[in-house]
Amino acid sequence: MSWKKIKVLHLFVTLPVGGAEDLLASIVTGLDPTRFAPEVACIGAAGPVGEELRRQGYPVAALGLNPKRDAFIRLVREVRRAIKEAAPHIVHTHLYHPNLYGRLAGLRLGLKGVVASVHNAYTRIKWHRCAWNYLLARATDRILVSSSQVYRDVRRYDRVPEKKILLLPYGIRLEELDIPLSKAQAKAILGVSGLCLGTIGRLEEQKGQEFLLAALPEIKKHIPALNLLVIGEGRLRSRLEHQARELGISDIVHFLGTRRDLPLLYRAMDIFVLPSLWEGLPLVLLKAMAAGLPVIATRVSGAEDIIQDGDNGRLVPPRQPAALAQAVLQLQAQPELWPLWGGQARKTIREHYSLEAMLTRLQTVYEELAA
């Protein structure tokens, strides 16, 4: 490895399939290999995305620790050891626990730069976390935030100086969503027909799938030929499956678990729905829009930055099944809007949320710090 390359060590807890994790993979594989040498360290296990990166030849260290079980001092000590062994120029931490242990572990190691990414809005304020973030901001060169709401939260609750915060929206590759299948062919592969709604996300409270399920009976009354694809895994799967049975809609709700063939799934959908209760900048929404789908999302952080209501999608209040049902029914009754919203959505992503633009800005940050 050439000494001229800037070595960047990314720190996560683990790398399951998810938005932040897929974003990391895009960064690691997208950085200019002639200028950067990216590596990854996981506090816990490598996870599926970490294993994928290993298979592509990128170094991924797994410390096998658990922030909920292992002692604070041990976590800091082992992360510090991993940083010293990797000997990076820059440490880039992601999400709360890596931001905490990584920044503490990096103190007085002579790093060229420390970068921390905050991916979610602060829906539930935990003051001890804010206190740590406030203190550790002094040892952080750049704090990257994904949306305007996250920017405001870091300023308000962590009291981080504006000069240290950089609003850096996520980016994706549009061409990854293009596949040589028609919508009918994609539906046939998945065994669905009629109006196909879709949602993607961890099956956790944050993602709000229970409110989408609650909206389905009203939608089904008006659209009998209806299917919903639910992609993702999480702690709420059993509860959501029980809810579908109780509502009498289990025959039209398809829990597909974790999937990596997202282009096929997006192609099969007619409308993408994101019922989240809070967000940072939802990568699955960016991808749905890049796939040219009409989208309906709740009016939460991130989605508000992307969607111009009535132009490239629809925004509805969170936690309101009736509003979700009404939005779907109104859109279904106006099929002429589908290509208009889809075209505008794809244009929005192409102009403002491309992976190339994000990587250019991120590489500039790394190079300024390394200099």
C-alpha cells in the first residue's frame, strides 16, 4: 500500500443489513482507491455487510464486544487497541456507541483527524448522551449530519459549534436501480398482482409499520386487488404478523425478511410507503425515488428535506393510519400522477443526492484533515 494514500478507519458496532450500513459499504467501495485506503472495525461482529466487504477485499476487524454487556473501560481500551493496530490517518465513527468509544479511544493518538457521523434525529433526548457528545465535540474535527433536522438537533442538544458540523446528505447510484425487467415480470417473480405497495426498513418502532398495516383495511375496501411487501427484519416481526392476522389482511401482507435484491423489489412496487416515526435521511426513500416510484412518506426529518409535497411525492402526518390510507387512495385514483411524481423524484435524486456528489465532498473533508 502506498504511503501516499490516506488510511481511513470506519467504526461501527456491527454491520447488519440496513441504511447506515449500506451507506458505509458505498463509501468504502466508492472512495478513490488511488487516494484512500479504507478499513472497517466493528465493536461486535462483522455482520452480513461486513462479510460482504471482506469478500471484496476490504479489511474488516471484529472485536467481538457488546456495548450492553462489556465494561465501559474495556470497550474503550479494546477500541483504542484496534485503532493503534490499524494506524489510520483518520478515524470516522458512526452512530452513538462508536461515536462515544471511538472518540474517547482516539484521544492523544496523534490522528490527523476524527470524524463522527450522526445518522438519526433526536426524537428521545437522553441527556447523558448529549453531555458526552458536547464534551467529545472538542476532540472531533468534523461532525457529519444527514438532514437539516439532525443538524438542528446536534446544535440544540449537543451544543456543538456550527463550524464543526457539516450537512452531508447521503447519495446513491441511480444506475443500481435499473434492471431489465418490466413491472409485470417483477410482480410475477414475487407472486403478487394488483396494486402493489411496498415498504422497507427494520421492523422496529421507529419505522412505523404498524400504522401502515392499520391503514390497509380501509385501502382494501376500495382496492380489493391489493398487496403489501414488507421488507426487513427486527424485534417487532411477530407482533406485526399478529396484527395482520387480527386485521384480516395476512393474505395480502408479505413479510419478506431481509433482502438484497432491492432493484427487483422496487420494480415490483407501484407505490412506495415510508411510515416512519422519526428518521435521519432514509436511504430506502432515496432509492425508491431513484427507481422512479411515486412515494408517500410521513412528515419527519429527512423525508421533509427530500419530498416537495404534491410535486415529487406526498407527505402525511406520522402515526395516522387514516391519513396514509387517504393518500394511497387518492394516488391510486390518479394514475396520471404516477409517472409525473416518479419522474420528478428521480430528477431530485439525480440532481441532489448522487453518490458521486457525496463522495466528492467526503473525500474533500478527509484530504483537508490529512493535510
